[in-house]
Amino acid sequence: MSRRTRLVWLVEFACVTVIGVLPSTSAALWWLLVPIGAIVALKYLEERWRAIEGHDQIKHQLSLLLSVLPADGANIRCTYHVPLKTGWRRRVRLLQAFDYVGDQGGGGRLFAIDRGIIGLVLSSKETKVENFRNDAEYRDRMTSGYNYTHEEVGRRRADRRSYLCDPLLDENHTVLGLLYFDADHYGVFTLDHDNPRWRMIRAASAVIRAPLLN
């Protein structure tokens, strides 16, 4: 048992004991809100800790995959997005769970679910690949096919030429998360079963998905 687990167990035990004993004392019953609030906060923190640990494991798996993925001179990077309800309206957005593997930054960003390849894959629940030959094709497709405005496209980097997004689905066909890959060369990603990158990504996707189902 880890130190954190022992601490959580002790705090929960203390809170439950207080909840059981307090009504038999002369203390005001509103004091029950303190241990109850502490238990609720602990449950939330436990969920967050589990999510962070799970994301760390996924990042490790993607790091291993990227270390053996044939690049053929391309700069490939990858990350993981999860659906997340945000704000008082509980609007669903996509959270980039950690920084790009193979690049810097990006972790913690939130994306609208109606834009880009990740939004399209979230709604379709199917793996998608996209390739652009040049900046002009990229900017045109971002506005015509991926729901970005010209202003938004103008603020985006246009140095990526190949994209792949693969959804991780549970037995009810619910999206648990999205594996995202991009590269700076055209045609790096395809869904051709003879493409070694796609075969390796499919195998890694199965490994990453397995613990998410437990």
C-alpha cells in the first residue's frame, strides 16, 4: 500500500468515525458537513489521481511506439485527447491530456468538439487520416471540411502535412479517448493495412485501450 493510499484510507476512516459519533454528542449537526465534504473532496482527488496516472501510462506507451515507428525522415509527434465536461453548462470539450510526444507543449489545451480531425473522429467514432500537399490545400480543407474560420486557420501552424486520429471505444461504443498523430511530410499516415505505421499504431491502440476498459 502506497503512502498516499494509506493517508487517504486514514482520512476516510476518521471522517466516517466522526459522522458516526457526532450525532450522539452535543455538537450541532451542521458539523457533519465537514467530514462529508472531506470525503467528497477525497473521492474527487482520487479520480483525478487515477486519471493522471492513466495518462502517464498512455504517454509512456506512445513514447515507446514513437521510438520504433518508421519515420522515413519525417518529424512525427503524437498525443492523447479525452472528452471532458467543462463549465457550469457542462459543455463537452476535448482535453489534450499531456504535451506532444516528440515535440514541446500542447498539454492541457481544450478544443471544441465541432472542429478539426479530433472533433470529426469523436462524432463519427471511426479512425480518420488526412493528408495535405501544401499550405493552400491545408487552409482550404480546414475551412471547407473541418469547420474552422479563415481567421482561425490564419492563426494555426501549417507545417503539418499528415494526420491520423484513432478513437478508443468501450463495449458500448463510447469514446474513451482519442490517439492523435501528425507529421510534417505528406502521406506519412494511411489506413492501408500494408502500411507498417498503421499496423504498429493499431497494435499500440489495442494495448492502450485494454486497461481503460477495467
